[in-house]
Amino acid sequence: MPNSVSALYGSGNDEQEYVAKAESIEKLMMISEERQKWDGTYRIKSLPRNDKLIKLLRGILPENQISFDDEDRISCSYGKSSIEILAAMLGRPTDPVEAVVYPDYATIENLIRGLDPKKYQLVPVGGATCVTGALAPSRGKIRIAVSTRNFRRVDFRENYVILGSGYTGKEAETILNENGLTIGNFPESFEHSTLGGWVATKAIGQESNQYGGIENLIIGIRMIGSDGYFREEFVPRNSEGLDLNAIAIGAEGKTGLITDIAFKRYRKPARTFYGTYFFRNYEEGIKSLSKMKFYSSIMRLSDEVETLVALDGEFGSPLKKIYENYLRARGVRHGSILIVSNNNAEMPEVPRRAVYGGKYPAKKWHKGRYTRPVLGNILWKNVLIPDTLETSTTWSNLYSVHTAVRQRFSDEMQQEQAHGIIMSHISHIYTTGACIYFTFVIWRKENQMQLLENTRDAIIDEFVKKGCAVSHHHGPGKYLEKYLDSNLSEIRRRTYDPLFSDI
């Protein structure tokens, strides 16, 4: 029994940093019932082996590129969505893949030629950090996870660099930093997610105000499908209509396996400047940001509840009291915090009506910007259910969406007779609007999966009613599919490769 396989995010080494925030959230939820702890691992009995598949794969790939090991199969079968983690906590995860393969540039074509698309489905897996159920099983085919870890290529060319899809963000950034360069994409999953995963999910990083999303950072993709490699084309722009980039970006691996990506190159920033600001409330903060002409590399505005949790967790007791007294004197103690950082220069513009709160909170946030999901790990181990949903909309609609979602969440908790807390922040800012996140934590003793699914449905229903995107950057996966435009979904399916999808 592979009880050492973690269902949670990351290593868990940074949990101590987030204990105070977790305690703040639990206090706000006001749960009096006793709860048993969870160790955060999968509880799956020894997995059955497919002898025919073993024989087939050993005839295609070398032995060191094939695994039927239980731990490998589990690690490559599940992402980090709350639905998948809750299923693990309840001891009811979906069936894992039948095998994991680790092809390289020399063997990938043999693998593809050796599998019948009518019988087998290859599921590309990078860091397995997806939160939308993109790895969830489909029926009718034998599923084989194809890991991208052996696709590691570095080729510096004029003003761009070609990198293998199997590098994690941290590994790739280290390579570029050694040459005084940066990719410019820094998602929260930066240390674990892979470059191929970024393209497949249409990811966006925390410094998107400066660099843009993944679609702005690349000039080409190398991808192989069931009919072989697509034509290699690394160009600044083309007018071919539906090109390879359009087919691959955001397709979650269903159109083929991405082996390499050509990234634009940027100079590594010489210095980063920090600032923290407070508004009397979230609405005032949103209005102030909407009127700005220039945006810093990172701008993250939290609502009143998220600000409260942040203040509880960012400061030691003596310093916290002094800081809160200062905020109280300025009339923003129960307001909305704005974290700002900018590369190479001071902030290009300071938001109007903002109270300056020093550099420390912004610096501390920036230092821990890749470990924040560890807070969720603590909550999971305390058998609470955390989740995050995000969308994007126009400036004039942002606060209305915030109000509607909070009210719907409150109504849902009352109807479900459950405990819950919801908080929000805005980031990834555009001249026309922004991305708005909603983080919620819920708990009920019985029927927890139904509670989670109903809560997610309620929030996304408000997104749709308010004319928002179903997702700003996490991709649709399995769990958001039902909310998508059915006409567009049908068109997307026509681009899917039969070996990499369930068609």
C-alpha cells in the first residue's frame, strides 16, 4: 500500500510559516466540533497490473523509460484540485493510470507509432499541479501517463531561447539567470509546474502586468501528435489563421505532446522595489486601481477578510500591535491591503487615496510567493476544505462580482448548513479590467464532496450570470467543462488528437 504518496502541494517544509494564518481562518469559521487529523496521503490498495500493456510497452521503449510502480502511477494520475484532494482524504480517488512512460527525443516517435489511438490514450504530465481535473480519467481507453521530464533542451538563439518542455519554471529560470536573462513567467506553482504545462493550461505569472501571459511570452512550440511532429516554426507572427500555437495553448495536452517551447528573452531585473498601501475598503481600492495609467510589475489588492488574515499571519505580536495602531490612526485598520512590487524602478504611479504601509509586508509576501499553497496543506490536514476559483471581468463589474459572489456563498453555507469563510483579491491587471480570485474554506461533517461541488457550482454560476470568464488562467479541465460555451467546446474538440484525448 503506497501510503507515503502525498496528495498535497509541495514538500510541506514551509508549513510553520503559515500556522498563524491557518489559526486565523479557523477562528473565523467558528467550528466547535471535534475533528480528526488527516496525514495528507493517498490510501490506495496495491494496484492491479495490465500484463498485455506491460508486454506492449516493453516492446516499444527501453526498460528505464517505463514504470508500473504504484507510487509513480498515483503521482502522475492526480492534480492538486480540491476535488481530487478531497477524494483522497475521503479514500475515494479515481482510478489511476495503467502505466507511466518517460520517453525522450529519441524514443517519443516509437511510442506514438506503437500505440493504437482507438485503444490507448496518452496523458501528458509535467508537474501535476493542475487544479481543474485535467488529469481526471475518461472512459473507454487504457490511459498511459507520458511524463515530460526527459524533454530537456537548451538552445540560445538571437533574442529567444528554445527550452525543453520538461523543465520546471525554477529550473528554466536558473538557466536564464546564469546568462543575465529571465523568462518573465512566475506562477505560484513556479517551483513545481513545467514549461509544457504552462503552455497547455494557458498559464499566467504573478508579474503579468509587465510580461503578459504565456501567449505573450513565446514565439513558437514544437509538438508531436499521432501523425508525427508538426512543422517547426519559430516566428514573431504569422497570418495562418489557426496555427500550432492556437491549437496547443490551453488545450491541456489533448492536441498532442509539447516537447519544446521557444521563449522570448528578457534582461533579468537589476533590482525590485516594494511598497504596501491600504484603502478604507475593497471598493475604494478597486476604483483607485481602475483610474491608474501605469501598473507596477505586481499589484495585488486584497479584500477586508483576506487583509485581516494577512495581518494576523505576517507580523509578530509586538510589531503587529504597533502596525495596527498606525493603520487605525489613518482610518484603514479594517480596510484593504495592496501589495506592490516593480522591477528596475520605483513604482511608476502611486494609487490615489492610498495610505502608505511601508515595504515590509510587500517584501515578505514576495519572499513567500511560491510557498503560499502550503497554507492550504495545513487546512487540509485539519480536515477543512480550501479551494480557489478565479475569473476576469471589466473594472465597472469587479466590485459587483465580488458582492454577488460573497452573498451567494453566504446563502449557500446557510442552505447547506455548513461553516465557511470566503475572501478575495485582485491581480493580473489590464487597462480594461482585472482577474479576481475567490478563496474559500468550508466544512461540514457529512456529505463533504457534495458540499464542495455545490459551493463551486454556486460561485461559478455567479461568474456566468455576471458575464465573466469561466476561468482567467487555470484552464477548464474536467470540472469547468460544463460551464463553457457548447458551440465553442464542439469546435475545440475537432482539434483534439485521438491518441491524446478520449475521442
